[in-house]
Amino acid sequence: MTIAPIVQSVSVKLPPDRAFAVFTTRIGEWWAKGRTIGANPHEAIVIEPHAGGRWYERDAEGVECDWGKVVAWEPPHRVLLAWHLNANFKYGLGCVTEVEVTFEPEGSGTRVTLEHRDLERFGPSAEKVAAQLGGGWPKHLQEFADFANEGEDA
């Protein structure tokens, strides 16, 4: 069974290098609190800026929850992340899907496209999880676009 990837795009007023930086280094600022996998709202979400780096959240008490790894770090064009969350949104190495985010010049701004693929790897729950992700990723990308377009001070 193959499940179509989730593909979502937004346009932001920032040039690609700034859009890439805001997306990857300030993700904890624009991602809505309480919409992560940790028991408590996140204080930070971190994407370590190199291939092999960690992708995780940290709460105010310092408790960390891993999300995955950085597969490719190619500023300002692309970041490729291995999502290690299973169908129950718990971290583990048994289920790995990919989240690729690209940053393409568009006029004086940037077109940011997120693709979450290999969703069939969620197994028997794949269609259900794809539907959940299909509802979640557009919201997260819009949070990013709103933050980037409302004059973030980076």
C-alpha cells in the first residue's frame, strides 16, 4: 500500500536565507504551545544545524522528547528530517518517515514547501495517521507563515 505524501506550501515575505533560518532556528517560537508530543508545553523545539543532528523538544523543566534526526542540512534551500514518531506519536526507531522542507525564491519572498512522505510505514494505522498529519501540517505551516510575515525580529 502506498499513501500519497502530505504536501503543503506557504509564501512568506522573507528571502530564502531568512525563511530557512526562521523555520529551523526559531521553530519553538512559531510552533503553537501544547501541540507537541511532550507531557508539558514546549519551551524550545530544536533542529540541530547539521546532518546527523537531533530534532527534539524541551519543556520548561528541561525534559526532552526526541522527534527525529536531521538527514540533510542545506541552507538556504532545504532541510530533510527523519521523523521517528510512530502511529501513536511516540518516539522510536521502528518507524521512520521523512519531512522535507524546501525554500524557493518567489518574487521578493520565498515559497516554503513541506512534504511528509513514506506514510505507509505507519503500517495498519497509516491512513488514520496520514489524515491526522494532513490536518496538522497545514496549521503548523500557517503558524510559521504568520510569524514570518508579521515582522519577526530575527
